[in-house]
Amino acid sequence: MSKLETYDSIKSSGIQWVGDIPSHWHVHTLYQLVSQVKNKNSDLREKNLLSLSYGKIKRKDINSSDGLLPASFDGYNIIEDGDIVLRLTDLQNDHTSLRVGLSNERGIITSAYTTLRPIDKSTSKYLYYLLYAFDLKKGFYGMGAGVRQGLNYDTVKELRVILPSSEQESKEITRYLDEKVSKVNLLIESAKRCIEDYRNWRDSLISKALTKGINKYGKVKESGIDHIGLIPISWKVARIKYLANIEPTCDKSHLVNSDIVSFAPMECIRTDCRISRVSSLAHCGSHSCFMDGDIALAKVTPCFENKNVCIMENLENGFAFGSTELINLRAINIRPRFLLYWLQTEKFIEDGKANMSGVAGLKRVPPSYVKNAYMTLPPNEEQDEIIQYLDKQCKIINSLSQNKQELIDDLESYKRSLIYEVVTGKRKVV
């Protein structure tokens, strides 16, 4: 690894998150370098709809049927190539989003965002990277005010920022970052594609094992269910309601309010569930109740689509409480892990999405769909063989996915460090 090259002479910037900077760089207040863009899209004269997502400004279809009427875009802001867009709303609730984007074209974007236009366009890319680094440091959080902790231009414009002394130096810095960040992003996208391939591989294995079995040469018969098709001759099909109790009761009569029980928030509901949060019974209120061995299935979007499902195991005092957005299934005539795998099959998820009700973003799968969904029912010994096979294969696939995810995390961390070091002058690249 090459040695980090630094500047010979440095000075204090007086800005806490920046620290020392090259001695020939300058400190400014943001309003000295940018102006706010307020260019209302009157009469819909511009129809290139843009949005800020994951730190990137992307095109959207203005005619998509997502509930917005064309008239809704009349008050949008017209922005230009080189403008910097900041999403500074709802700071207290969303601590993960990237809030800074750079526009590469003319278009319209919601006026709820703050748009900055560099006075000297040659500084646009550098200022974007600088504000992006500030965002990665979570600098905007804690600056907001009000119930939803939003910022506006009057507050943001007072930010103290730094700038290289020459246009050429700032261009060289951005050229360097463009090249390096682009290469890192390509590696990240490649790793994400691998994870998607692994996910498809896993889904295919599960679907095939649960409908065709793992004996390649056994006799088959028609299942009578179109999406299941042929099944091994010794298998049956049945509705889930005959194989598991849906929303069963939990007998808590032997517990007292001070007893410790497990509490499972939605983020714990994964196939590799590791429930560690505990609470006293008195604090669980009207949450859904589960017992050891019960299966928790998320019914609300997007959790259902993301296959948030797990078996509740190793619970404190044998009980767990969780979100009311969970459906409880208690296996009675089927192996719990076989049912767990079935609840992850693509067809079950696809049909469940088609049966959802509610408004966009808050749609739910009704328990009636789960009850009446058909699934295969092999003999118990075959269920055990399939479970053992899938446990082994899925462990291998999950390990491969985890390795790629760790690579992505490392690359993202490297990218964040690189941008910060370069735009604040900790790393010399010119």
C-alpha cells in the first residue's frame, strides 16, 4: 500500500469537523460561495422530474401513477446542471439517509429540498464533495429545529466551509475523487449483483426442494395446484390452516408482571433470528405474543416482501412479545422449519403481495391469505431430510452473501474516508 502523501504546511481551519487544512487553503462562509435556487416551475414549463435518492439525483417518470397529478409539479423548483440539492427535512426520524446530491442536468425537484447554486460553477463538484463529507459525518443532525427537526437555507448558509486556493487545485481534487469513487462504486455494484445472484440461487433451491423434493428419481403425481405442479407420489398438499394454528392464544396465566420475557422488534424478525432484548411482562402491553417454537411472519410492507420471518426460539420464560404487524403461526401437523421455508418461497410472497390491502406503503397481508394458502406436505421423515438439506445449503449461500456484504461495508467505509481526507486536505492528491 502506498504511503499517504500529505501537505508540507498546514493550519487550523477553526472548523471542528474539518480540523487542520493546507496553509494555502481558505475558510469561507457558505453564503459567500453559493446562492439559493428558487425558480418555481410555473405553468409546468419543465417536465424532467428529478428525485434525490441515496445521495444521487435520478430521473423519475412524471406520468407514473404514484398518486401525483401533473398539477402537483407546478410548484416544484427548476434546477440546473451543477446545482447542489440538500434534503434537510425530518432529521430527527431518519438518521441513515444521504442528504446531499449533485444535479447533472436541468429538471424539476420538490421545493421541500434546499437547492444551492455555486456562484463560481467551477467549484460546484468540490463543494458537493465537501458537503457530502459533512453529511457522512452526520453534520446536519443536531442543527435542526422544530418538531420534525428541519433545516432551511437561512441556517445552512452560515456553515463554515473550506476551499482550495486555486480553481486548478479544486478541479484536480474532484477529478481524482471522480476516478477513485467511480472505481469503488463499480466494485460495490458488482458485489451487490453477486448478493442478488446468491439470493436467487437460495430462492430456487428452496422452491425446488419444497415442491419436488431432493430425490431426483422418485415417482411423481399431479398436485392439483397450478403453481405447485407435479409432486412426489407420497406427498400431499394442504392449506396452511390445517397444518398450523394462525394467531393462536398464549397462556400467560402463570406469569406475573415482573417476570422477564423476550421482546422482538421487527428488525429481529429474520430467518437467522437472534432475539436478545428482554422486558418485564408489565411493559409488553398489547403487543403480539409468541411462545417457543412459534413462527413470526411480518404482514406489513416492505417487511413481508423482505421475508421477515423467523422461529421464536430460546425465549426468556418461553415467551416473546413483538409488533402487532406480525402474524403468529404455531405448527401442529407439520415440521416448523419446513413451514418456515415455505413462507419464504417466491410464489407465497408474490401471491401475498397480490392479496394485500391498505394504502401504499402501509399495505398488509391478511391472515386469511396465510390460512388459505396451499403448501406441500411430505411425510415427516422427508420433511426432516429436506430441512437438513436446506439448512446446509442455505448456510453456505448465506456465508457467501455475508462475505460480499462485508466487502461492501469495507468499500463504503474506504470511500467515506477517502472523500473526507481529500476534500479536507488530509491527503494530498495534486
